[in-house]
Amino acid sequence: MSNNLAIYTKNLTKYYGKLRALNNLNLKIPYGTTYGLLGPNGAGKTTTVKMLNSIIKPSSGDAEVMGYNIVSQKQKVKLNCGFLSESLSIYEKLTAREFLEFVGELYNLPKKLINSRIDEFLKIFDLKKRENHLLEGFSRGMKQKVCLCATLIHDPKVLFLDEPTANLDPIAARIVKNIILDLVKKANKTLFICTHLLDIAKELCDVIGIIDKGVLIIEGSPKEVIDSVNASNLEEAYIKIMKPVDNKDYLAWR
Ligand SMILES: Nc1ncnc2c1ncn2[C@@H]1O[C@H](COP(=O)(O)OP(=O)(O)OP(=O)(O)O)[C@@H](O)[C@H]1O
Ligand SMILES: [Mg+2]
């Protein structure tokens, strides 16, 4: 049903018990697009990417990633996509190198290729000296870098990044942004990025969607979103769209 789309969702909905975390999400994202999903805490961003990576099942509706159904073809989805999770999933008792080798082997990559990719990534992220150290001794930002290496190791065509620069220092965040730009320009990847950082959205994304309480309220290029509310930049547009409570309310507790 999705033809040339990398990501397609049709009325995708998720309930946790009685709580509706995502309400009839419809997305059509062509290959090669960098899509940014924005929205406040609890809006449904992580729920969306978890479903699109076949980690949790939708309550209703349907979705395809690279033409694979997220429920009936979940192995294909997992094999072909890369997912950087918000909650860093690593094995603390492995060294950085062992962990990345393990992930590479899960994807059945040849040993030589795994080793050359690990060398390349650890060098980019300045982790070469720590490659034989246990991950339990890594800082949160260092673990984030290792997880990003693990997400890229099988060179997936479609990448889902949930808060990719969270916990990173400014230089590491810049490296990640450059990697993202490179992946899009040189390797023609499709990226789906959940973020709170409007500079990432503005700088990297062709299309952004803003969700609130599980509902997609606006979608378009950063310029279209800015123009839709006559704002001068994305931050002003986001604030106008989200209509925050008046400042007076923030100060009322004093
Ligand atoms: N496993 C779960 N069980 C119950 N409720 C959940 C579960 N996971 C998420 N929720 C709820 O679903 C809603 C959407 O959560 P989600 O994690 O998708 O938000 P988010 O947009 O990623 O937020 P954040 O910006 O804080 O990461 C929230 O109300 C959250 O409490
Ligand atoms: Mg989240």
C-alpha cells in the first residue's frame, strides 16, 4: 500500500490501558526525507517510533516501513531499520568493542566489515582509547555515542533517532548533526528524528510534524510551519502553535 514511501502510517493508534498515547496518525514519508517529529513531553513521539520499529504493537491502524508491515513483517522491519532508542539499550558488562561486535553479528555482517566499521565509528566519536573498557564505566554521553554506532553498524536505509543529541556535549552534538547531514546527502538515507531541539529541526529536517496529546497538529517544511502562524522563526512558531499558558500562570505560585 505504500509504493515509494519509506514510512507510511494509516490511522495509527496506541492505547496504554485507557490512556490514548497516539490518535489516528497518518504519515507519508518518501525515501530520502529527513522528518522531524516535535512535541511536548508525553506527546507520543517515542510511542510512534517504537511502533514503527515493531517494538510495541499498535492498538489499531496500520503502518509500513520500507514497504514492510510493522506487525506481520516485524523481523524484516527490524533487520532493515536502525533505531536509536531514548532509553539507551546496552549490555553494561561488555566492552564498547564487544558490544558493537555483538550487534554487528546479530545482523549477520561479515567479521571484517564489522571490525572496519567499528574502527571508523570509534575514531569519529573519539572513543578509540576506551574501546576495551566496560560500558558500565562510560558516561551517559559516551554510552549515547556507542548506541549511535550500534544504530549505524548495519548501514540501514531508514533510521529512527529518538533524541539523538540528548546528553551530548556541544562538539559531540555537532558531530552527530554532521553525520546526519552526511547520511542524507551522501548515502540518501531516510531519517525520522524525534527531538525537542528546534535548531536540529530547522537545520536538518525537510519536513516537521508537531504532535500534542497523540494528535498530529501541523506538518510541513520548517518554512511552511513558520509561515502558517506568521512567525519569524521556528521557536516562535512552535510557541504560537502550542499556545502555552500565559506567563502570569507560571508566576502564580509565588
Ligand atoms: N509503557 C507505557 N505504559 C503506560 N503509559 C505509557 C507507556 N509509555 C508511554 N506511556 C504514556 O504515553 C504517553 C506518550 O508517551 P511517549 O513516551 O510516547 O511521549 P514522548 O512524546 O516521547 O515524550 P518525551 O518528549 O518526554 O520523550 C505519555 O502519557 C506516557 O505517559
Ligand atoms: Mg520520548
